[in-house]
Amino acid sequence: MSELTIYPEDNVQPVFSSRDSAEISAQLAAIGVQFERWSATQTIDANSSAEEILTAYAAEIQRLKDEQGYITVDTISLASDNPAKDELRQKFLSEHTHSEDEVRFFVRGEGMFYLHVADKVYQVHCCKDDLISVPANTTHWFDMGPEPDFTAIRLFNNPEGWVASYTGSPIAEQFPKFEG
């Protein structure tokens, strides 16, 4: 189930927590982050091809492309039996930014985004049917957990795809990791 927990940046005692998608969307909208719930037009499972996934969400994808100017769309899947899972997890665990929006729609599985905005950390547990769009230059990190098992649609303005600029801040080490 989707959940938003907000912490002061210097304390792991939450000041807000909700599993209500409307509340999550409203809290994130206040910091410029888009959060939506989507439904597929056809059944999607772990064996669905990228083409089937993109077709099932074609209307929503086209709407975002039209509204935000995204030019590249793909899917990413990661399973717990991937031999590079620990290395891949580590790559995303440090605070970083991007020069473009980071847009992810969870087709299946789950992951945790941590957004560091002003003096707060917004921990967003994203699950199947959740779309999150983190604006360009927003400091954040992502945790796929020790046993990742997810598929997500990614949208990009930059045809080169995911390019991170790490901040060097140790803040991500101060907050609870996602254990899946």
C-alpha cells in the first residue's frame, strides 16, 4: 500500500504519515511532486513484455508526453535473483539530483523514494499503480530493498536517460532503509 511519511531532516521521528492517496498527492503537490494512481487497460504480470506494458498504459503515457514534453519512454525490471542487485541498490542509495524530472510508474512491485526538500525528508512508498514525478534538481534517493522485484515505466526528456549528480551528503544514511 502506498504511504507517505514526512520527517524533519535532522530527526527520524515522523511529523506526518498517511496511506490515503489523496492526502499523499496533496502533500507532494505542495513541494512540486506529482503523484497519481493509474489503472491498466489490460492485465499485466511479471511475464508481460515492455510492448504489452506500454500499450496497457498508452493513454496515460501520451498524456504525460503531451503535458511535460517527455520524448523517451521505456520499462525497467529488476528481480531478486539478479546477480548485480546489491550493486544496483547501492547506486541509487546516495542523495542525488537530475537535470530533468525523474518519472516512474510502478507496473508491479514496490520501492521507496526519499525526497529531501527544504528542511524535510519525504519518504514515499510507491507500489503497483503509483506514478511519481520528481522535479528536476530535487535532491532525493531511491531504495529498491534487499530483494528487489519490480517493473516500472520511465519517461525522460533527455534521450540519454538516467544521469545522476551526487550531492555527497550523508543524509540518506540517517533514514530507515526500505526492507521490502
